[in-house]
Amino acid sequence: MLILSRKINEKIMIGDEISVSIIEIRGDQVRLGVEAPKAVKVFRREVFDAIKAENKAAAESKPVFPEFDFGARGKTF
């Protein structure tokens, strides 16, 4: 893990297209601004973990298919 010190309005660059700015420091909270291309998804960690858990649960669940009635029940051909 890289640990950096920054002051308000200073930035950290991640690659060429992602920047993280220190917007505000208030007590033990830091407000960050993230600038990234639209194709890059940016989430808080707790939201990211919830999305992963939901995706895993969906992948493990059995699909539910409705009964299809093509009009052939009880009929002989």
C-alpha cells in the first residue's frame, strides 16, 4: 500500500486519467473528489462489497421459469 500525505486542493494521479482530490478535511473525515472516465466505476468500499455479494447471490440462485402453456394441455393430436 502506498501512503501519501496531501493537503486540501492537492491531487493524487492514478494512471493518466484518474485523479483524486482532497476537497475538505473536517475532524476525522476527509472529503475526496474523484475524476475518472465514465467507463471507470467508482464506489465506496461498502457499496462495492454489497454489489459483489448481490451478484454472487444472483449467480448462485436457481432461475425461476414460469410454466408455459402452449394450448396443448389435455389435447391429443
